[in-house]
Amino acid sequence: MKISALLLSTVKSASIFDDFCNGRTDGLYQYPWDCGKFYNCAGGRTFIQNCAPGTVFDNAIKTCNWPALTDQSGCDLGKIVRKIFYECC
């Protein structure tokens, strides 16, 4: 698999999301809590990876991309939760 230069900055093994990749095909998947991260499924193992600074994961092309070129719906749950928490309390 070819990895884009914009794709990787940090790789870390998931802890609470270890089972995300169980039963999934190897590949990259949108991370719902942060647009600058994505799941990397490899051999049933789950890794959460970060896009390079200034980029976000583009689910349509399965790589990191500039925010202005990316549909970020579906990866902003963290932003929504933070907004609700800070605005309501």
C-alpha cells in the first residue's frame, strides 16, 4: 500500500478501540472523534494514526488532505461534544 506524505505523523496502538478492526477489511477508516486522525486496520489489529499537521483525513480518498478539499462530516463528534459541554455548563 502506498502511503501519502501527508498521511503519517504518529502511529499509536489503540487501547479502548482495540476491537474496531475485528471483522473489517485491512485499510484506513474515518475516526469519528477527530478529523485529524484515522483508524488503520491491519491483520485485525487497530491503530489510530494522526494526519500531518494542518491536514485532515479524507474518507473519500482514504488519505490525509487539506481541510478545504475535504468533507469533514462524520469525523467531528469530538468537536460537537466539546461545544455542547462548554456551551451548556
